[in-house]
Amino acid sequence: MGTRSTIVSWFIVVGAIVTLPAVGHAQEAAVSGTVTDSTGAVLPGVAVSALTPMPSVGQTSATTPYAPPRTPDGQPDLQGIWQVLSTAAWDIEGSTPSLGVPAGHGVVEGGLIPYQPAALARKKENFAKRATLDPETKCLLPGIPRMTYMPYPFQIVQQASKVTILYEYRRFLRRIHMDGLPHPEGHIDFWLGDSRGRWEGNTLVVDVIHFNDNTWFDRAGNFHSDELHVVERYTPTGPDHLLYEVTIEDPKVFTRPWKMSMPLYRRQRQEAELLEYQCAAYVLDNEWDNPASNYFQQR
């Protein structure tokens, strides 16, 4: 019985050591005390150690802000190819798994979007008819912020007077004006809005207005009106990570402003580049000779 207890105790100790999570790089630190069997006898040659998490190479501790590299004009360098690794494209409030839909946590602060009652009813209708109503099914531009967390990478290119974001989806590009000029007057129906940027410390803050009402936030039917106002924040938290934060306002649809956030990850492959996803061409190829297609309003 004593031998069996000794063996069990040994596996418990070993299991406790090998199943500790490895966070970044780790170092072993001795823990005072001894290992005994069920009779109280000390097990010879058995050392107890724990893994003490240490910051990974290139990361900073929680108390030390990350200092990003700088562009030639002295601004934080956010350039590179980035991609979200989440299910926000399916449902920003969190997705329940089903055929073609992965399970995922929500990215909305507080969990739920503060819809007005009539808007909530429309959101539910959108969800029920999402297979045909979702603008993405027609390969239309998905809008901002949805364009950021589509399951396709994008590239940030910086210049003194503008920041350009190139998207793999439909090979589209977006200009963020950094010259301090205000948004143009009037209301303009843009698919991706009009973007005006500024720096707040190491954070790129982008104010976006002038949207149309033809885009959704995700594939679950979450929507907005043409009075949408978006404020994006891109903050480097390490050499290969950006924190993407978004504040949404729309007095026609929501009872108050609300926020969502998610990390962006740098693509690591040496040969990383934006490839091609020409959605509209693929739909045309698939639907052109389909007599039952509802894609075309006129043939």
C-alpha cells in the first residue's frame, strides 16, 4: 500500500510540474519544502519546482509601456500586415457554433449592443434573413469597422500626410488623412466613410463619418444607419500586436455610444504579402449562368 501511495504521489508531483502553463519564457525557481509519501517518509531525489513566468522576448512587463519603433518623421511605426484572429466577422456579440460558424466570444464591451426597440426588431429580422440580406453575400464593401475584422489580412502603410490601409478583401484601399483638415461638409454616402486621423501618444486615432446605410457590422445582422460615427484607436502593445478599439455612435439605431475591442496580430511569415480575394468576380462566375440567381436585379 505504501509503495502504491508513493507512486501515486510521484505522478501527482510530476503532473503538477508538467501541466503548469508556459507563459512566454519561463525560469525554474526552487520551492521550499519536501515531498513525502503517505507514511510521511521523505522521497529521496525528488525536487519540487515551479515555473515562474517571465516576459517573452520583445515583450514588456505590465508596468512598462511598450515603446514602438518610429518612422523617419518620428511617428509610431504601425506598418506591416495585420489580421484579427476572432469570430467578430460572424457575430460581434459572440457566436454560437453551427454549420460554417465557429464558436467565439463577443468583442462588445458589456456583452450586448444597446439597440433602440425598433432597431432590435430589425436586427432580429436581419438575422433571420441573413443568407440573402447580408451585404457581404453580394460582395459589397463591408464598411468600417467590419472591414478590419474580416477573415482577411490588411496592410498599413504610413506617410507624413496620410496612412493608407490596403485590404486583401477586394483589393481595396482606404486613406486616413493626417493633415489636420476637417471632414468635408454635408452628408456624403461613402461605403468606408471619410477618415481623419491624429496621434495621441503612440495611438493612432481615426474619426470616421459620412457612411451609407448599406453595410452591417457582422454576419449576424447587426446594423447601423447613415448617421454612424466611428472612432477607431490603433495602439501598439508589442512588436507584433496592436490593440484595436472602436467607439460606435448612431442616434437613429442605438440608445447610447458603445465600444468593442480586439487584438490585431502581425503576419509572421517572411514571405507574407496580401494575396487576392476578388469576391465580386467569383460571384459573377458562379451566378451568371444560374437562372434561379437572385444576385442580379436586371439581366
